Amino acid sequence: MVYASQRILSGQVLIPGAHFMDHRSATVSAAANIALIKYWGKTSDANGHSSPANLPATGSVSLGMEDLRTTTTLSFAEGASDTFESSLDEAAQQRIVRFLDRLRERFDCRDHFHINTQNNFPTGTGLASSASGFAALTLAFNALLKLDLNETLLSQLARSGSGSAARSIFGGYVEVVLSDDAHAQQIIPAESWPLDIVVAVTNSAAKAIGSTQAMQRTAQTSPYYEQWLSSHSDDMQSAKNAISAKDFDRLAEVSEHNCLKMHATIMTAQPPVLYWLPATLAVMHEVTAMRAAGIPAFYSIDAGAQVKIICEPTATDTLLARLKDLAGVTNLIQTRVGGSPQVHLT
Ligand code: DP6
């Protein structure tokens, strides 16, 4: 993690009420990530209720997207409630307040906050805004209150807000390790294997059904959910081996396979959830044809209609040229693997 203005002092004791003598706000930029091996499903109790700690039922492997970021400024509020300066709807604000309530309880904090959070990419469209959002919020809370928490704990806390946020505490190639308190860790840094990413936006409208709800419906009703779970650790291992060996073709194969398997499971929920649009499929076919012709590119799709294409930098220009005129592709966002969070104290 990069602290842009000042490293948080190790072991510093939090003195309630003493913050006014010090920093007034923390601004954090955290990146969205693409899951290559997907987190889809949560652990549940005997009655089928998801655990309040938001524990994933599967591990996951992801890439940080350097230029798709949430920037969140957290500052101390005067009143007895949290306030917002952003275009978040009521439900999103409540989710943040509930998350902050859990952090306040855990760290014995009596402060309330003013929250300003902005994404530089379309929100709620399957581009992982909850990942970058909850990672940014967790890191801002840690910085503002000088908690000096280690990355494992930061990742666990972010996960309790949104499972994919566990990974956005780190940049580069990241995996979530399953445990009673699952957390993410970096596999290799971005510089070790510099790949490019192109996001083909096919629909900027918010998705009809969010991942939390779709995940629950899939677990309860898809006939393929058990197979999804039981075949997952093989995909994890294969992807991690491919990343360690920097084996592009192997990573391409297992990532597309895992993505299609997740969507097959989602589509077969009752009622079904179909995130793809005609343009989503058009991009998938184009990328498949490119790879068959020897161009190193593969796709992945999260809970939305957008397609993320990962490619060797030598293929980026060709990829952009081939996607820009496809019907239904409204925007192409070019970035690269990266995404270390940045923290500023002011
Ligand atoms: C398809 O992390 O948004 O992007 O934990 O309920 O907030 P909650 O779910 P969320 O789900 C992400 C689903 C996914 C796959 C992934 O990112 O691994």
C-alpha cells in the first residue's frame, strides 16, 4: 500500500477525542478488480442464512485495474450521525453506515463521519464498485483513526463489507484464501507480469439485480451450484500455477472456463439471472476468434453486461481496433494490471 503523504506510525494508540489536534480527513483511492476465478456464494448456517461476516464459499483470484478507482474522503462529522456528499442512493448509504457501525463497535470508536465517495467509472454495472468502495472506506477508517492495522486484517474487514473488496486492499495479482475469517493476499505484484486490460462497456445502466441477491438466489435454486463449489479449487490451483509461471494461454483457458461456469450457474437459478446483452456475446465471440488467430487476449465477465479483456500489451491496439465498431459497445476503457491503493492524510 502507498501512503502518499505520511506513513501511519506503528503501534500508535488511539485516544478518543484527540483527533481534532491532528489530521481531519483521510482520502483513499482504491482500484476495482476483475475476478478471473470468481467468488460466487457465501457460507451459510444450518437454516440457510448467510453469515453476518459475509464469508465467501469459494476462494478467488483477481487482477487490480490500475485506472478504475473509487476515491473516498472520510472526515470527522460534528453531529451524531454519518453524513454523505455523493450521489449514493439511500440503500447504498445505509450499507455504508451499517459497515461503519460494525467498525465503530469493533474498534471502540465513538466518532461519526462525513463521507465523500466517487467512482471514475460506471457504478453498479458489474465493474466491481463495491470492491473498490469498501476497500477505500476500510483504508480511510484505518488511516483517519491511526489504527495501523495490518493488510490481512484490513482485507478481512473490507470483505465483511463486500467479498470482492478483500482483494482491492492489494494491487497486482491477488487471491482470497478461505478460512474462518477469509482474507486476500498478493500472488505477484503487477510489475512482475505487465498485462493490459480493456473494458468493453455495453450497458452503463445499473444492473437489475445486484450480486449479493443473485448469489443467494443461485445458491438456493441453481441445480449446478454444488458442482460450481466442488470444481472450484481445481480452477483456483490452475490459475495460481498459470500466474506463477506467467503462462498466458493456461490463464486464459481456466479464466474463461470459470467465468462461463459461474454464468451458467447464475442463468439456471430460478427465476433466472441473465446479465449478458447481445453486445456482451459479440465481444466474447470476437475475443475467441482473436485468440484462435494467435492474438493473446481472453475475456471475463462479472455480475453485469460489461466484458473485461485481458491481453498482452502487444495485442492492445489490435483489440481496441476490433472492438470499437462492434454494435452495442458504447465505450472502451483501457487500463493495465495494477491498482495499489493510495492513502493521503490532510
Ligand atoms: C461476480 O463482492 O459484489 O464480481 O460480498 O455480496 O458484496 P458481496 O458480493 P460482491 O460479489 C462479486 C461477484 C463477482 C465475482 C468476484 O468479484 O469474485
